[in-house]
Amino acid sequence: MITAQRSISGPSQSPRSPSSQPYLSVSVTDPVKLGNGVQAYISYRVITKTNFLEYQGPEKIVIRRYSDFVWLRDRLFEKYKGIFIPPLPEKSAVEKFRFSAEFIEMRRQALDVFVNRIASHHELQQSEDLRTFLQADEETMERLRFHETGIFKKKPADLMQIFKDVQSKVSDVVLGKEKPVDESNPEYEKLKHYIFELENHLAEAQKHAYRLVKRHRELGQSLADFGKAAKLLGASEGNALGKAFTELGVKSETLSIRLQKEAQQLLMNFEEPLKDYVRAVQSIKATIAERANAFRQQCELAETIKLKEINLDKLMLTRSDRVGEAEHEYNELKAEGEEATRRFETIVRRMNEEIVHFQEQKTTDMGVAFHEFAKGQARLANSIADAWRSLLPKLESCSPA
């Protein structure tokens, strides 16, 4: 669980005192399966502890489902252009895995990370939508999910197509397949290249991490099967050799359990963080697409304003009866152009701040993940070596001199 804080000076007072150190901590706990068949879903208990004055109290517990988290993500993506909205874990497309204990726990942890990243972000933590998500009752959240305004009028399939279009558009721009009006900014080009390279490398690392988890599990299962066979062989002997075989079987089964536990640790502490960063990079790519769209809109409006200005100058010389209307259109378009420029500049400013934070956080998170990976492999290697070493004297006594 992450604790999000706004740093201010002053001593800590009572939990709701305006002068106490502000904090916002959230935890996603207690996944429970509700419903049956295709209507089944997992609900989560979301616990918020805070002394932010805009919240209803120091602690609030609500029940949320995955679609509520999607609602929050979509609202933030629509309202906070330029900010890298934290990614959500994907839904399982395979029914038999959707309600497995392992999948549910992985999703719970990922949802916990998702909401705490939002709660710890200096702008997103002030979002009204976040407060609603953390405090509203279940009936209100259900109404909000189906409230049709703006982008949310679209069906889920339409939204998926929007994000696919965004991904395709960014890829076309970066790969040079499309030649729209685009920024000629070396730093921006460098950023796009970095993000696409990072996605490829992270995806490759995550793929091999998955193979490592699979290898540990398969080796653990093989040792368990071998252990059973060795114990049966030992039972059939009934002498010193039989006892040695039995102990070999027991040791194999013990190591099997150790390997399975290490595989689980490897999954949760190594593969999942890598997968989470793959999703994070995809979120950054969506923000890059928003920036590209904002730049194009700004340029297109600037060109249209120039044409309107030329037309207005002509009308002032030839058609005095239409000057008023043309001037009004020109002023409206100019205001729209200024707003487009402000929108683009806001996205650029936010992205510059976000990429610095992203790189710092990635360095920390990847350092922890690889450190835990190395420690886990060292522990496992030592456990395996110690186990077989302790068995050697007993096996040697059964070997011919």
C-alpha cells in the first residue's frame, strides 16, 4: 500500500486538523466473487484513510468492481491531457483463468498500485472523480458508469477502437508511415523513439520472465513426480537402499514445494512489475497521441485563422455589409485558436514533468524488481545445493567403495 502525501510545513495535529500533515492512503482488499456464469464478477473492498478536508471523514470503505476502476481511468484520461494516467491490469479473456486464485490476487495487487499511483500524483489526487470513486456508494457508481456524456456515450467496443486508433496513429507517425503536420522538435522525437524502444525491450524481458516462471513450475512438478516414484521404489526395497530412495523422494518433494513457492514469488515480484511497465508505456503512447492531435489542431486552426484574416481584409475593401459577420467569425476562431494553443502548451508542460518522474520511478522500481529476482535465485540455488548436499552421505553409503 502506498501513502500519498502533499508536503507542507507545520506540526502534526488532530487527524482532521487543517494544520496536520495531509495524507491520503488507499488499499484494495478482500476480493469476492459475486454472481454466476457470464454475469459473475469480482468485487473489492477499497479502504481510504485521509485527513484531506474535502473528503467526508478520516476513513471510508466502499465496494468497487473492475468496471469502476475503468470508469476512473477513462475519466482521468479525458480530463488530464498530458498526464500519464496509470495503467489498469487487462481483463482475462480465458474464462477458466478469470476466477483463479492466482489471477484474482494479481489483479488485486495491480488495482491497488493503480489507485495509489493516482492518489500520490500531485494533480490527480485533487481530482473530483477520484474523490467520487473513493467515497460514493455503489448505486451512485453504477449510475455514473452508465451516465452518457461526451466520450462515455460510446459503447465499450467503440472505446476499444478509439484506443486502437490512437495506438495505430502514434505508430504511423513514429515510423514515418504518415506525414501529417507534426512537431519538428528534436527532444520530442527523442522521447518518442525512447518510448517505443523501451516498450520493445520491456516486452521482451517480460516474455522471458514468464518463461522463467514456467520453467520453475515445470521443474517443481517434475521433482514432485520424481519424489513419488522414488518413494515407491524405496518402499519396494526394504533395506538401506530402500531407505535412501525414500529419503531421496522426500527431499525431491520438499524441493518441489520450494520451487513452486519461488515461482510464485518470481511471478508477483518480477514478471508482474515488468508487465505493469509494459502497460505504463502503452499509456504514455496514448498521451503522445493526444499531444500529436493537439498540435495538429493548433496548426490547422492557425491556418484557418490566416485565411479568415485575409478574407476579412478583402471584405473591408469590397463588402462592408458582411464585415461585421466576418469579424465576429474571425474573433471566435481566434479565441478557439488561443485555447488550442493553451491546451497544447499544457500537454507539453505536463509531459515534460511526467517523463522525468516516470524515469525516476522506473529506475527505482526496476532496481527493486531485479534485486529481488537475484536474491530469490540465490536463495533457491542455496536451498537446492544444501538439500542435495545433506543427502549425499546417505547415498554414498549405498554405493560400492
